[in-house]
Amino acid sequence: MRHGSKQKKFGRVTKQRKALMGSLVSALTERNKIRTTLAKAKALKTIAEKKTGKRTRVIKLAPRASDGAKMAIIEFV
């Protein structure tokens, strides 16, 4: 059971999940705007705001054509 666990797992083990979030944060700080899935954008928002002190915005997009995943753009405001 996941009582008290607020973190999404994304079907990955801990090291892979940390590496994924680290690469997303570095891409966001480099480019100021990235396109990713909605779930990853929401998880990234909390990490990016702690690391840089900047505010972020998540904008929902149309679903991805290949698998129907909900997509979003995350950017610094």
C-alpha cells in the first residue's frame, strides 16, 4: 500500500526516477521551456521551484498522437 506516499513512481526504480527528474530539471533550466507528459510536468514543478527559486507554469496540450498520453509544456514565468 502507498499510505502517505505522495511521489509518483513512473514505473521506474529510485535511481532511474532521480536521474529522470535531474535531466528534466537541467533541460528546463537550460531552455526555460520543455514539452513533456502532464504527470512528469506536475512532478517536475515541485522540484524545479525548490532548486531554482523561480516560479513555473504548466500548460496543458492535446494528447500525444501515438499513445494518447496527456502532454504539457512547463516553463519558467
